Amino acid sequence: MSDLLLPPELRYADIIKQRQNEDGSELSILNLGPTHPATHGIFQNILLMDGERIVEGEGTVGYIHRAFEKIAENRPFYQITPLTDRMNYCSSPINNMGWWMTLEKALNIEVPKRVQYLRVIIMELARIADHIICNSVLGVDTGALTGFLYVFQFREKIYEIYEEICGARLTTNMGRIGGFEREWSPAAFRKINEFLEEFPPVWSEFEKLLTRNRIFMDRTINVGPISAERAMSYGFTGPNLRATGVDYDIRVMQPYSSYEDFEFNVPVGKSGDTYDRFCVRNAEVWESISIIKQALAKMPEGPYHADVPDYYLPPKEDVYTTMEALIYHFKIVMGEIPVPVTEVYHPVEGGNGELGFYLITDGSRTPYRLHFRRPCFIYYQAFNEMVKGQMLSDAIATLSSLNVIAGELDA
Amino acid sequence: MALETSDIQNKLVDNFELIVSDFTQQHDIFSFEVDSKSILEVMQFLRDDKTLRFNFLTDVCGIHYPDAELDRQFAVVYHMHNWMDNVRIKIKCFLNGENPEIDSVTSLFLGANWQERETYDFFGIIFKGHPQLKRILNMDEMVSFPMRKEFPLEDGGRTDKDDRFFGRTTDNC
């Protein structure tokens, strides 16, 4: 008989043994997920419970595994961007831009300053969208729906900006090798400026609603803490690591896309608990707003893409009238671009940590191997340790403050 | 003083002369090869040495080279990062194609746990000493290792995706 037909307590007998407390009372097993609304994604946690307290847990992931790394080995380079969209779908432009920058590093392409600034703007907008979701949903999970509904309309505003730039909203598939597919329209800049005007007061109201809220503080302080040493050993990066007090931020450590031109702080927490993660994300939103303002103010003149005819699609009118453009167009669309044999690793600061692309090329039209370093996948393994001994409702708050995105976790 | 790649190389060669080889600078990352039998000691040295201080294991992943000689058909790649001097290195360990085995580094970095499980899941590389080496993203009942090159992406019998007219066959796509 297949193991799958057994009841969970037998099927996972080797994971969690039915045990008794010292006083003889029985422990129970609870299946949290895979499709529980509070897990915000599809992963299962089998928890051994003593009343409402978690004694031990075991996570099962992979429910939406879509074999991205395998698909990537069979697709020309430009067709891999839609795969990156679907990893961290709360901030897909960061994934898109990270992938283009990886390719540009492999192909030794120098990108114009203006493109780098535009990329910074779109990546910071994506980071704001990501943090809006994470923090407002943390509010929902602790019982405050108002803040969520209030700030979520600004996520919609950000999506309208994406729409203006690339036509898509959630899975953006934005950009090309060397730049953007078209010049940003005046409407895009107008919408960004509107957003920068309207969003800050709302965000500070949202902060006021929760940050010093007695109920919220009781529900999050000392909930799901992790020490800096453990977090580093577990491979934490991003806001979750900074909440433990380590100021590791790739935008500062290894500036990409001209991040070195901007002044910003790296907010850190202290105790690594749910409340600190919330505060770090809140503060990062302010830093992101400031970076976008600086980028807009310092925006250089120039083209919106690099001059790389081998990789960048020629204008459509040239394709119909000139031979070279037609050849380039055909080759690029068919994925036949010249690629050196090389290996690159490029990290970007994603919404929830170091998003790395490890690309191995063998000179053919597809990657030989492409590995995504997905921050969620790496830090989610600490979840069981973080919730051990906590209440079930605290586990839910911890999970949503970790900002685990199932799409990124499972790839 | 910043940590130079030559320092890393000299230190490693002094301590592990026959084990480390093939030092190269690939774009912004300093890379080298380590004999797969000694990965645990080399990594411990990289982490605990007073000047090297590679405190963070960024990434673990596998690669399949089916056309290479038998002893080099699999590779496990470790990316390490020294946060104090901000230096990254990449370590490659080549493994036997029929019997890919390497020591687990979970005892040094807790984060290696799931990454090694993932590598096992997709490549069938056995990590000796891993606390719980079982499949993670694929279903437990699966018998093959899908990231190996011989595993086809889709059903080879499909007739609706004929790309021969573009000079493409199932071998070169």
C-alpha cells in the first residue's frame, strides 16, 4: 500500500512520533496547510501540539514546484524572464532586473546610466509593493484588517505604474538585455510622482495604526525570535536578517545598477522577532521612497537601452526596411545570440533577501545550468525552530512576518 | 586591510596543497576546485581561519556534466561570502558519475540542510552525514532525478512542436 493512503500520523511516523507528556497527557498532531488561508501560500506544516503550544514541527514544501531550473535549460535567454516573474510574484520587477543584470554581466554589456536609474526606481517600487503586502498582511493575521485595506490600494497604484511601463501588472516580464523595451511614458513618471505624493502620508498613518498599538505589540514582540548567529548560519538575508541586527544589504555591500549614487540607510532591528521584522520593513519603505526621489531628481539624460544590436531588438520600422535589422530581429527572436562560455553569479537585494542567479553558459542558445538562489527557500527551514514552544497563533504571525512566498520557495 | 584573492590562494595552498586546484577569477568571483573528499575540512578552515573568515554559505547547488570523464560527471558548487572584507568565493567539487557522494556541510552551516536536500532531490547526489536526506520539492515516490541532463523536459513524442525547419533538433535545442 502506498504511504500516501495512510493516515498522517502513520505516514509521518518517522517525522513525528506520537508522544506523551510527562504527566501522561497526550500530544496531538495538527496539519497546518497545505491550503490554509493563513499560510498565504501552499506549504504544509505538520505540528506536534501540546494543547495550543507547538512542541515540534515539520514542514513539507514543493506543492507548487514548476521545475523552473529545468525549463530554463531549454529556453533561450530572453524567455527565462517570465520564469523569474513567477518566483517572488510580489516583487517581480526585482527578479526581472536581476536576471537581466546577470545576463549583462555574462555578456559584458555596459548599461547606460539612465537605464540603471530607471531600474533602481522600478526595483524600489517593487520593494515597496512587497513590504506593503508583508506588513499589512501581518496586521491581518494579528486581527487588524483596516490597515491592510487602506494601504493595499497603493499596491494597486504601483501596479498601474508597472502597467504604464511594460503593460503587465503582476508577472511583469519587464525589460530587455541592456535596458527597457520602450521609453518610459510621461504618464509613467506622472503616476510615480503622484504615488510619491500620496503614499507617504498613508504609510505613516499605517505605521501609527500598528507600531505602538498595544494589541499588535503584544501579539508580535518576542514572537518567533531568532538570534543573529543562528540566522546567519541558517542563511538568512534581507529584512529578516536585518531584524536580528546584522546590517547586511547587497545594495550597499556590492552595489549594482548604480545604487552607490544614492544616500540611504540600512535599518536594522535588535531581537529578530516578528515586531522587529515589521519595523525593519516599515523603515525600508521610507528608504525606498527616498531612493526613488533621489533617482528622479538625478535622472540623467540618455537612451533607454544599451547600444547592443546583437542582443537588443531593433526598432520595428527598421526591420521592414533594412537588411541588418531584419537579420538581428530574426536571430534575437529565435534566441540565436552570441554567448560566451562563462559562469557568473549575480546577487540582487530582493524583497526578502539575497536573490542570486548562478548562470553557466556553454555557448549555446540556452543556459547550460541556471540556479536561482531563492532567499525564501533558504530561510524557511528555520521556521520550525523559530516557532518551537510558541502558541499556534504566534506561528501564523511568524510565518507572515517572514514573508515566505510559495512561488519563490518552490521555484 | 582587504582580503586579496592571492592571500586566499596562498593560505589554501599552504594548508591543503594537493586538495585545492584550478584557481581562476571568473568575472567578480574567485573560484577554485576542491577535492570532494576534503570539502568539510576545507570549508571549516575557510570559515574559522582568522584572516579568511568566510562566515556565510550563500548557496549550494549541483551541476551535471554527462559528457565529462566518469570522475567529473557531477559537481557541487558552494558560494561562500566573507562579510567583513566583502569577498565572495566559489568552490567546485567534482564527483563520480555513477556514485556521486560528498560530505554534508550541515554541521558547519545549518542553511545547507535544505539546499543539500534540493541537490539530492534533483541530481541524486548523496550527502554523507546529512540529518535528513530525502526529497524536498519533488514527490517522495519519484524514482528519477530530474535535473540530470538525460531526463527530458517534455514528452519526446510530441508532434506539435516541430522545429526542424529552424535547424533545431532534439539534440541541440
